[in-house]
Amino acid sequence: MPAQSVPAPDAAMERPFMPGEAHPLDRPTAGAITGQFKRNTQAPDYLEGLNEEQRDAVLTIDGPLLVLAGAGTGKTRVLTTRIAHIINTNRAWPSQILSVTFTNKAAREMKERIEKLVPRLDGMPWMGTFHSIGARILRANAGLVDLTSSFTILDTDDQIRLIKQLLDAADIDEKRWPAKLFASMMDGWKNKGLLPKDVSPADSGSYANGHGSKLYAAYQARLKALNAADFGDLLLECIRLFKEHPDVLAEYHRKFKYMLVDEYQDSNVAQYLWLRLLAQGKPASEANICVVGDDDQSIYGWRGAEVDNILRFEKDFPGAKVIKLERNYRSTSNILKAASNIIAFNENRLGKTLQTDVGETGELVSVTQVWDSEEEARTVGEQIEQYQRAGEPLNSIAILVRASFQMREFEERFITLGLNYRVIGGPRFYERKEIRDAIAYLRLVAQPADDLALDRIINVPKRGIGDSTVQILHSAARAANVPLLSAIRMLVETEELKPKQRTTLLNLVSQFDDWAFHAQTMKPFELVERILEESGYTDMLSADKSVESEGRKENLKELSRAMGDFDTLGGFLEHISLVMDRDNTDAADAVTIMTLHGSKGLEFNTVFLPGWEEGTFPSQRSMDESGRAGLEEERRLAYVGITRGRKRVRISAAQNRRIHGLWQSAMPSRFLDELPADAVEVTDTGSSYGGYGYGGGASSRFNKADPFESVYETPGWQRARAQQATRKSGGGGPMTIEGDLVARSVDLGNDRSAFASGERVFHLKFGNGTVTNIEGNKLTIDFEKAGQKKVIESFVKKA
């Protein structure tokens, strides 16, 4: 995560509060003394336009309150109006109100609305994310948690660097126990409110043979020495502060007379504990805490969110009033009926039924089953073009996918159609790092002179090839006027580089020789899978236990699927060049492509929901890892996706998917069976859904030119290929470097050397010496101090 931006410490809160001392921010301001906060009769009537449930939520000020706000029911308006009502009725000063949001954007939006609702507002409530408010409290009481008020908040890079130092000090192999893995584990512990002493032996034992909790303790101690905290500490240290210093907690109890929390269904354990401690200023049944959320939209369990927090609110705060906001101001009745019917299949929910206030039944939810993902993208593209011709802005259309790998088919289709699009939440498919890396390997196989491709992957995954080594390679290539890969072939035969570096580079060259040989007969998708496996790229991603790593592996699988449509590597690379050459990211009017997770809180006139197949949606991995809880979260994700649509929702599923070059039948998602028949229209495209039979035809395929130039048909290449074939069959020796050089058809030059045998020369690394033998551009030199070495003549000067 990037370095966090948090509010500057309040000068009035730079020290801990003493028991019984008046909080400086609670003292009336001059404006308050003169009655500035009294209700202004000329103020706008902020209750006007609220429906009955919204008005009830605003006016219910005393005691615990749970507002169950369904999608599109105006929860932000309720929150801001409630705050304005508390201030306008003199129930509290702004500084005595704590309002917690999940994003800084939401906090800014609420502040702007409050300023319009409260005339001559003097000061603002404590408003921000859990972590920004936690940072503010910590800076005011830093000395009590062994920090100073100017402590640094580490970003992810700094965390990883610190963890690596600790692993090195503990003599733990970072390759076997990656620092990123431990950072992820530690983040999980902090999200659960666990200090090092609280980590169970089982959890501790899952890292570095039982060293997890010790490393965690060492990490925390090192943070204190650095006067630093990480993102998780902003709440964890607050919890420790409140527990170890009840007098400080009591002051915050007195300070915050009203507490409001948005998106409560997305809170994790640490946030729950933090909030519960702050709410204990009164008996639970009298606490002035209002939480707003929707248990049906809890979709972030994979990052620690606990839907149980909102489900047990009434147990945590006995006598809590529950108000359900069920009047939707966004979608048509058919869309809401479809969403409500699906979510009703979840067992762990508080229950509510959305009703529309739009005033129209609207179009039926469309369900289409297509032959494959290519036909799915083609169908969606044609429908979008129809809407565009009818005057629908592209900005009001969205494609919401379960996983990012699904985006590729749509991107390629839209490029073919000339249809503007934007990808939200990440780069376009072929611009993603892992895809660019894989393509760089393929480019170098097809074209050995592609120095840019080699530069990108020479140390990806890490091979111990440092910047200084790369500089030597580039110098040799420039001096000999040859490609970088050819310079490597020269340097592995000489002694400019250390033996370990030469061995590493020789292995890399040998791998590319092997891949180039197999590229003659292998399908492109088979080749990329082989390259990713043998290069160590797949192992690198497997060692990275982050959520992002799983997505990267899925994207690489999708790349392999995309290559299944091509018979030659050259044809695929030509296609990629055309795809990546198109740049319309700045288009004012464009279709939005994003994941379902990223769409929460947004709305569009038209929403396409592709890939509703078992294993894709619901995600097989989610169900495997979390069982029924995982399935219910997937169903909540379906609910979120459907309720993004204002006018129309179009769902599609493919009957077949190409996986590793083989066609596999895909089962329709169970969520399709949970849609209400009277709100759904099944499009007749030969689908099996709703009683239709399978149909459709074979999708189009590309025929591209051969990827290899005539250099691969030279005698040298044929000889090298024959050598390898002999070796595979059990005879002959290893492929020769000479054979490789000819095979690559790189002219290294056989001109007469500028040096003569017996000539005195100087080498920057080895010093003075005498030339004893000349082989093309390679010199054997007896150095006065380094002994006999073979070097490239471009590194030598006449003495």
C-alpha cells in the first residue's frame, strides 16, 4: 500500500489528557458563546424530501441505532442530515461528533454536504477513515505507545525492506519464506487486533518453522526504535492505548457524544474492537452510536471484513433500534426483483426487500448463453453499438466482471470495433506487468535482437544479475555493434564477468535456445506455458501469497487462452502490436470495464454481467477456501452487480471455455436458477438455459504469418537443431556455442583484429598484459597480475 496521508496533529491534542481535565476542543468557541450554533430559522429545511424511514433515521438521536441501507436508498443523505440535525439542535458541538467513513472521498463529500446544511458552521466533526482518525489519536498520545508525535507511517516498500533485514538477522532464507508472505500474515494479525503475544502457536508456526510471533515482536520493536508505525498499527496501537490507559479512553468517551459509522458491513475485527472501546462511555443500551450499512453488500471478506459485525449489532447494543431503508431511487422494479430474489438465498442476513421509487417496471433482466467468450464479447459489442446509435452515452454503460482476466476478450473486441473504453482499477489487460513480462520473453524468442525485451526480463524473476553487470553487457554490445543477447554469448566465453554471473547468463542463453527450438513445432499457448514454468516466473508468483499474485496468475492463464486462437507465435505478436498501439484512455465518452468489487457505490444506465458460469462466478477458489461463507459472499457480489444498473441489466454465460488449448464445457452459474422467472428474459441464441437447446457455431479463428524469419532456416540453425535432436535421442554432445551463434544468424564480424599477437595492452579490470592469441574479436592475454584471461577486444586499449 502507498504511504498514507493523514491529518496533521491538532495542536490542542499534542499531549495525553489528564483525568478530569476539560478537553481543549470541547471548549466553546467565540461563535458558540454568541449563539452561532443555535438553529437558524432561515436555514433550509433539511428534512424536506426525506421519506418516512430516512426521516426516522435522522430524528432518532439518542441510543444505539442500526440503519440497514439497501443499494440506492440514500444512506449518505441520511448520515449527513443526521449530523446537521445534531448540530442545528444544539445536541453537540461539531468537535463532539465522530463520523467514520471508509474512504477519504466519502469524508470529503459528507463535509461538503454538511457545510450546506448547517448555516455559519464553525468547525467540523471528527470525520475521516478509521485509520486517519486512529493516526490523529496516536499523534496526540504518542508518548504512551513509545512513539513521538512526529512518527513516520511506513509504506509497503519500507515494510518489506525492514522485514528482509529481520529475516537476514535471524538467518531465515527469504527465498523460502518471502518477506511479502510475512507482511501479508502480519497484516492479517493486525486486522484481527492481535499483538505478538496474542498470536496462537498454530498461526505462528505457519511461517519459518514457528518463528512467526518472534519475528512479529522483533518487527514491532524495530518500528519503535525507528519512531515509526505501519498502516495496521494506526488501529492496533490505538486499541492498546485504550486498554492500557483507561483514563485516556475515558476522555475520548466524554469528548465524543455522538458516533456515526458508514459502511459498517465492511469493518474488520480491529475496527470493530476500536469502535466498541470508544462506544463504552455509556451502558450499551444508551450509547449514542449509529452504524449504517448493508449486510447484503459485504463483499470484502478476502481482505478481512467481517459481516458478523453488522449481524450482531443488536446483541452488542441491546435495545438498539433498527431502521430499514428499502426504497431504492436508482433502479427499475425488475432489476430490484432480480437482485432481491438472488440475495434471499443467503441464510446469514438480517433481511430486507428493496422497492423502487423510480416509477417504472422497466426492461426485463436479460440472460443470454453464448457459445464461448469470444461470442460473448462480440454480442456485447453489438448491443453497445445499438445503444450508442440510439443516443445512449458510452459513459453510462459498464461491463462488470468477476475477475480481471475476463477483460481481455472485451478489450480486443472493442478495439476491433473502434469502440472507446476505459479500464477502472488497473491497467488494460496487455498493459499489466505480468502480461508485458510474458510477452517480452516471447518477443525475444521470436526476435533475438530485441534488446528492449531482454532488458525487461533479464532479472525477472531475480537471477542475481545486478545493474553493474547489465552495464557491462550493454557496453560490450555497443562496442561490437551486436544485439544484447549476442553480447552475452561473447561474455560467457571470456572472463570480464565473475564465474557465478557467467553461469547464470549461460543458463539463460541456453533456455532461450531451447525455447526457440521448440517454438518451431509448439503451439504458441504451449510455448508460453513452458517459458513461464522453466524461467521460474510461475514459482515467483506462487511464492507471493498476496491477493494480487492470484490475480496475476489468472491473467497469465487468460494470456495462454488468448494464444490458443493463433497457430504461430509471429501471428500472435503481430496481433499484440496492433492491440497495444491503440490508445484511447483519454476518451471523454467511453464504456467502463471493471471488476464487480470495484463497482460498489457506482451506478450506470446499462450494466453487462458476463461470465456467469460455475467456477468463474461463483468463484471456485472462494468456495474452496471459505465454503458456505465464500458462496454467500459471492452471492452478495451478484447482488451488488445487479443493483448497479439503473435501466437495464444484461447477464451472459458461455457454454464453453478454452483452457490450455482444450475446449471444456462450462456449467451455467447456480445464480441463474435463483433469478425470478417473471423478471427475466432469456435471449434465444441456442442456449440451454431455461429449456433452450445448445447451438451456435464454431467461432472465427485467426490465420497469421509464420513468426520466424529466414534466419532460422540457415545451415547453422539446421545444424544446431539437428544437434539438439541428436542429444534428445541420447546421442551426441551438447549444442555448441558456435552452433548457437550461427543459428541466431548474428554477424559478429570476422574482420582482422586491431591488435596483434605479442602487443602490449591495458584492461580496465585486469591491468597491463600481452596478447598471446587472437580469435575473431576475442583476445587471450597474459596479464601481469591477473594471469591469463580471455577477453573481448572492445574492453582493451593499446598500452
